[in-house]
Amino acid sequence: MLTEQTVLNALSKVQEPELHRDLVTLKMVRDIQIQNDAVNFTIVLTTPACPLRNQIEAEAKAAVVNAGARQVAIKWDANMPSDQRISGKLNIPVKSTIAVASGKGGVGKTTVSVNLAVALAQMGARVGLMDADIYGPNIPIMMGINEQPRATQDQRIIPLEAYGVKLMSMGFLVAPEQAVIWRGPMLHSAIRQFLTDVEWGDLDYLVIDLPPGTGDVQLTLTQSVPLTGGVVVATPQDVALADVIKGIEMFKKLEVPVIGVVENMSYFLCPHCNERTDIFAHGGAHKMADQYGAPFLGEIPLDVAIRIGGDSGKPVTAINPDSPYAQAFKRIAQLVAAKVSVLNANAMQGDLIAGASIPIMKRK
């Protein structure tokens, strides 16, 4: 006869693929219901964007069937582990912070930030997108927002919202033609305000679009808020690869785990003949990531639809989610979400990245 303990014993043999521990130990199994030989239960994932959900489902169903069930139905929920350092340093209800960086400009870092944020939101996460590029804010254009945020009675800023993502950018506060010419202390003040004076609400992820290079903003940000991890964006040609190294080394020196590297403008696929052309060479960012022990998150093709989406304020991930370009961003978002969950879950248990595929780096 099937019992709740029988089901738990069966599921204790199913591992969460990223955390390398079983579902029962991780307390991911809830609400077991048994009626004759039919079993229903809920699996609580560590992120709504879990890329390995199908694998977990197949293995969990097989385990319970082997225990004697004829029918198995699984419901899904998500309870993300938090980066406990964030609430400890800043009184903001944000579970994880993801910084997106590039060693140089022009590689599509903001395009990746925007589509990463939208993809995470589409998968059910609560997402904020903070434009930390004070001198060259492009988030308003790429998200199609041209207005100023309102303030609460206690002078807190209400973020604007597009495609299910909460937004904050210096581009909302100054005229498009106005140049921001500030020294370091003013940059520091703006970044702090974006973090502490904005009514972000409860967020699963705060994606932070950094300015290109390594400078004041990057240093100020890491001094102001713990960063759960960083994503480095690059193009594949040799002249850009040295900047991949700079991005990885920057995160290492700032003691921020490198979530992974994205190769943008990786190749061009002709829409007429389907012939692939490696305009900027190919695979360089992947090779460099492997050389420096950083995970490779994926390739984004060079395509006019991505460019038009960015220029018109209609990200391809939001407007054409079934396109191969949107799917590429979605796969990267799933990998980022999974690796962030691993970082937070292992840190909470004092077992930082044991056996997981993320470079071991000190977390304060």
C-alpha cells in the first residue's frame, strides 16, 4: 500500500541536478496526496526559471511509479533562496542582484541586460532592471519608456514598468540631449539613491546594467550592495576578447562570483538562404571563458530583429518570444537563474559551491 513515507522514500532518490542533493533533503516536496494508486504532490523549485524542470519531473514520476503508483500528477511552485547579505547591508526586499558587465562598449551589454530581465519576468520571476550606466543610459530607449517616475509622499521614487519589469535609469531623470558630467562622489550618490530610494518592492532578481569597462560605478556598486553574481558580455573577435579577461578579473578582484560569459553577435544567419556567416569570427568568448574557468552561458546571433527591437523599445524576447533569437535569451536566462539559485542555496547552508559548476570565489 502506498503511503506518504513510501512516496518520500522514493523521491529521496531523486536529486536536484544543480544542487546535487535529493528533493526530500532540500524540502522541495510538499502536499503529498494519495488516493488508491494515484499520487499527487507539489515540487517547489528554487527558481521559476528552472532549466531542468523537465528532467526533475521525469525522474520524480519514474521514482514514484517504481514505488507502486499507477498515476502521478505534479504541481509546481517556486521558493527562491535569497542572498542573505543584501538584506543585511541594505533594507531592500531583493533576493538576488545580477550585474551585467562588459570590458568595452558596443558589444550589446544593455541588449543582453534588457532581454535577460524580460525573459526572467516571462518565466514568472519578479524582476527589476537598474541602469547603472549614468553617463550613457540606454534602458529607457530599449524598453520604450519616455516619462519621469513619480514620487511617494515620503519622497521615495516609484520605478516605471515595462514588459513586467520594474525600471530605474538616469535617462528617466534628465533630458535625452543633456550630458551628465559628474565626478566620482556624484556617481556614488546616484547609485546609492537608485538602490535605497527607489520603491522596488519584493524582487526575485535585480538586474544591474553596468557601464562598459572597469571604473567608479563598478567599485561604488560593490561597496553599496552585495552582488550575487556577474555576467560578462563580449563579441567573438580577437580585439574584444582581451576585454572578456578584464571583465572576469574585475569580478574576481571585487570578490563577485562569475555567473558566466555570453557571446553576443556570435554569427549571422541569412534569412533568405539560411547560410551562416561568422562575421566577427566565432567561439572566441567561449574559448576565453573556458581558459579562465568561467561558465559559458550561450551565443546570441547577430540579427536585424534584435537591433530593431532595441531601437524601437520592443525587446525581441517580449515581442516575438517564439523566435530563435528570443529562445536564445531565454536559455541564457534559465542558466543564470539556476546558477544564482545554486550560489544562494549553498551559501545559506555554509557549503559554498560544493560540486557546482560555478567558480569558487569568496563571498563576504
